[in-house]
Amino acid sequence: MDSAKEKTRQETVESATAPTLRERLKALNNVPPVLGMIWEAAPREVFGGVLFRVLVAVLPAAALFVTKYIIDALVARYDHGTAIPHYFWWLVAAEFALACLGMIFSRVADFCETVTADLFTRYIGKRIMEHASRLDLTSYEDPVVYDKMDRARVQGTDRVAMIRAMGQLIQQAITTLTLAVQVAFYAPWILPILFVAVLPAFVGETHFSFLGYSLNFRQTPARREMDYLRIVGGSKDSIKELKLFGLGPFFVNRYTTITDELHAQTVALARRKLIAGTFLTLLGTLGYYGTYAYVIYETVLGRFSIGTLTLLTGAIAGASTNIQAVFSTFSGIADQALFMTDLLEFFAVRPRVFSKPNALRVPRPIRQGFEFRNVSFSYPGHSRVVLGNVSFTLERGERIALVGENGQGKTTIVKLLVRLYDVTAGQILLDGVDLREYELEDLWKEIGVIFQDFVRYEMSAAQNIAMGRIEQAQSEESIRVAAEKSLADQVISRLPKKYGQMLGSRFEGGVDLSGGEWQKIALARAYLRDAQLLILDEPTASLDARSEHEVFQRFAELTEGKMSLLISHRFSTVRMANRILVLENGRIAEQGAHDELLKNRGRYAEMFELQAANYR
Ligand SMILES: Nc1ncnc2c1ncn2[C@@H]1O[C@H](COP(=O)(O)OP(=O)(O)OP(=O)(O)O)[C@@H](O)[C@H]1O
Ligand SMILES: [Mg+2]
């Protein structure tokens, strides 16, 4: 079993296609939008950063220029006994001032970039969260989108290096330019040689960072599995089974197998880079020393003064390191831009379920109710037909229940009703109008739903309830009322800090609740909502018999005159509905009130008998 799983994992690692060189160049298209985002996040800081980088950039050329005059003056004095010029000490002071300014400006530029990067990280983090919360369930279920989101999260938020690199690129380019002008002034043909000499190193650099990115890309699914193993292998939810089934070593082993493999891949690449990269850089050094030898030769022949020699050697060294730096910084930025591909693509993922322009407001009150008309549905990317041609109505003021065995599509019906997905065929109507015509957020405002897998917010009890209607600040009173309705008040009154009690065990001072207690808290959210349609998907699965009875007694009272949809496996609950729909094989097999269905002696009666028999 293990080896089979291992194989599928490797297949997923290999099937994730890495970007080609062309895509990589195309990624440079990302630079403008990214620059736009950086500018939007921190305009003042970007301006400051660029300004100071430009200032720092021109200083080396200026300093070399001053040095040349200092040295020539000194040489003249020793060779010919000429007096040093009157401004000589000013030159020395200027040299010192330039050095100080260089240091100060580059620190200021650094500061501006640190602040920019931090503001950018904040900005991107916020945008990712906003975007993630807007996406459909489908996006979360699609591994490709999920991988993208993962990469966007990790790589989109930490762009300090990229912002620094952009600042450095400006500085290096300008420094190269000014030094090149100096070199060109004395020996123009040195420049092309220098340029050609750094090319191999640049190509090598680019090639390997590309391979690095591809590797990283291919490793994403494996890294996601590692994250998963890390979570399963050490979390509160799994620790009970982990211990009792003795699963610890199993998870550790799987984890190490993956890390070993990833490590081997990383080292293999690093080794190739070491060998090829060193060779290519050596070529560059050769070119640099060639021009250096030439300058010395010319000086020996007396064509260059010692001052010029100093200036040229300094400028050549500076220009060659800077050209090299420009190339590698640029290549670094190109890679960073690739990482931004994930981010930009993630931002480009649009929800498939959305409100039309000029969508309708949901009627208040709803007059006729909901109608499923020949609805069929398959989950996106899956061929299995979960619902086939389902038709039923949920009329105003009606309480209906859905029953059926596991996996028959009960929760799916709820997801369609609240438009977490759109139907594959057929229509869902609200007051005779297709659900897709209504504004989505407005629809959600009118529906209170507690899902089977409701969320246990690791926040205070009051906040947990307030989540039911977060758009409005909730008074303590309204929270208390909702809690009373759902019986959560009994749970809360036993907590040491009552409504202010932190729930869950993630944070300090938190108190964990039992399944049923959590359920009562979640239920309070639905009551807080004051919606026209209330949906409870197995809301009482963890409740004890007495609580369940009480909860439903109240539910019946509280939803009197409203529409409600219940899903439950307990017939004691289900029988309270005005109408019961029996789902089987993606169709409605039967519907009617409890007594009618019993009389029919069909599927419902059979299931009821089965459950009742257990109690006799
Ligand atoms: N996100 C999903 N992607 C693909 N298939 C899904 C998804 N969610 C559910 N299904 C499939 O749809 C079918 C119906 O699922 P649904 O959750 O509606 O069942 P249910 O009637 O609520 O079952 P239960 O009583 O266990 O809650 C299941 O067979 C399941 O495999
Ligand atoms: Mg379900």
C-alpha cells in the first residue's frame, strides 16, 4: 500500500509542469504590475529609496576622479618638485566627504527599502486574504488553484529581497554607466571586452536560478504533503488516534522519505551550479585581468599618468563588478518576477459563482419560497452525478426535512440552495425568479445556515456567537438572547469567564468544549442572524437526547412562520417537519409528512422501522 501511495505522490510531483524559458522571460511582464503594487503600497518610501540609490550610485566615479588629481599632484611633486596646488587639501577633504556621504546615503536608501518591503508585505498579505475569502469552494477543492494559493502565500508575502534588488539594480546600473564613461574617456575599447567577459557568468547565473525555480515549482505538491503530515502528525485533532493506533513512526517515516528525496534534488542542483558557475565566473575574471594588464602596459610606456592608472584600474574593477552585479541582480529580479506569476495568477482566479451586474435584491419578505426545478448537479471536475433531476419546493412558512443515507446529496442540496455552487442543469427559483438573478451577498443575509462541519472559532464565546452577524456590532443582550435560544447559555454559564471565555485550546486560557457544546454555540449564530430561511445540517448529531428534544422544541417555536430546512439522521427530529423529502441515489424517492410516509410503507418507513427497532 505504501509503495503504491509513494508512486502516486511521485507522479504528482512530476506532473506539475515547470515553466519553460519562454515563460520565464514572459514573467518579466509581471514586473510592471508588481512595480505598480509596490508603488501603491509605499509611494513615499519608494521615492526616497530611488533618490538615495541614485545619489549613492554617482559617488564612486566622483571619488575616483578626485583620487586621480590627488595622485597626479603627488607624483608631480616627487618627480619634478612642483609645489602641490593650493586646493590639494580640499581634494583630500572632498574624498573624505564623498566616503561619508556614500555611507550615509546608502544607509538611508536601505532604510527606505526596508520600510517599503514591510509595507509591501503587509499590502500583499492583506490582498491575498481578501482574495482568498472571495473565492469559491471549487477553487479550494482544485489542487492546482490550491497550490497556486500556497505559493502566492509563501512567496508573495516575503519580497524584501526583490525590493532590495530593485534598488540595487538602479544603483548598480548608474554606477556602471558613470564608471564606463570614465573608462571610455581614456580607453574606449576596454568597455566591450569587459561586457563580453561577464556574459558567461550572467548566462550561468540565469540558467541556474531558472533551474532552482523549476525545482521549487515541482516540489510544491510534495511540500504540501509534508505540511499535511506535519499537521496530522502533531495536532490536537489527531493525537488521540495517533497514539492509540501507534501511527507516530508511520507519519515520521513518510515525512523523512519525502524530505530525503527533496534534499537529494536540492543538493544535486547545487553541485551542478558549483562546478559550472565557478568555471563561467573564471572566464569573466580572465577578461577583467586582460584589460588590467593592458592599462599597466600603457602606463609603463608612459602613455597614462599614475593618476590615470589609478582611476582606470579603479573604474575597470568597479565597472566589471557592477556590470556583473547588474546582470545577476536583473536575473534575480526576473526570478522574483516568476514567483510573482503565482501571485498574479492567484489574483486572476475569479469566483465562478458571482452576482450579475444589476442583480436583484432578495424579496423581503419572501412570498412564495424556493423551488428546485429539475436540478442536476455534479461537483466541478467530477463526473459523478450527485443530484439527478431533483424537483421540490420549500414554501413560505414551511419546515422541511431531508433524510437519506450517507452520501445521498443532502448537504449538496444545501450548498446549492445557498449558491456555494451553481447547478449543472435545471434551476433553483426564489419567488419564481432564478437564484442566479439575485445579489449573492443579499441572498446570504437572508439565510442562516449551520453546516455539519461548522467552524469552531478559537475566540471568546461571545465572539463565536457574534460571528453569526458580524456586519453589525452585537450588543451583549442580543448575544445572550441568541445563546438562550440555542441552549448555549447553559454551556456558557458553566465557563469560568462566561461570555468572555476564550474557547478552544490553541490560545492561552482557552477552554475546549465537547462536540455537543460547540454545536449549541454554533446554533446560537444561526439564531442571531434573524434570517428568513434557517438551515441546520445535522445540528444535533452530537447532542444528547434531552438536549436534542429541547433544541428542537425551541427551533420549532422560533422558526414558526419562517422557512426552515433540517437535515438529520434521527427520526425523532425529522418527524417534526411539515414535509419530509427522502433522498436516494440523487433523486427524491418519496415526500410527505411523517405519518403519510409511514402509511406508504416505502423507503422512509423502512428506515424508520430500522431505527425504532434498535430502541425496543
Ligand atoms: N466537494 C466535493 N467534491 C466532489 N464530490 C463531493 C464533494 N462533496 C461531496 N461530494 C460527493 O457528493 C455526494 C453527496 O455528498 P453530500 O455531502 O451531499 O452527502 P450527504 O447526503 O450530506 O451525506 P451525509 O449524511 O454523510 O452528510 C457524496 O457521494 C460525495 O462523495
Ligand atoms: Mg451531509
